[in-house]
Amino acid sequence: MKPKVCVIILIYNTVSKLTKNFLTNALNSILSQDYENFKLITIDNGSIDDTSSYVYNYFLNQGNGNKVK
């Protein structure tokens, strides 16, 4: 069995027009990899915008993911 890989993305106030696309592209890129034995962790460092809600809804729409707060 292939070893499990953990991918960690640190996020902070990333739902502005410029950075929202960057975050979405990063998440899409990670989830579209051929390697399937991985865990994706997003860490919100106290955002004051809707970053946490955006990431949560992104994973709900993908049909996967667990939210730990």
C-alpha cells in the first residue's frame, strides 16, 4: 500500500476576488491528483471574512471532507 500523504493549506482571509480563485484552483488541483491515499487539511488562522464558510461549502459541494473546528 502506498504511504499516506498529508497536504496542509494555511488560509487567512482568502475569499477576496483575487485570492478566491487561487484558493479554489489550489483545492481543485489537490483533489484531482491521481494519488488517492492522502488527507487534505485546511487551517484557517482566524479569518475575519467568509473564508471558513467558503472552504466548508466547497467540500460540501464536492461530497467529501470532514470539518473539525
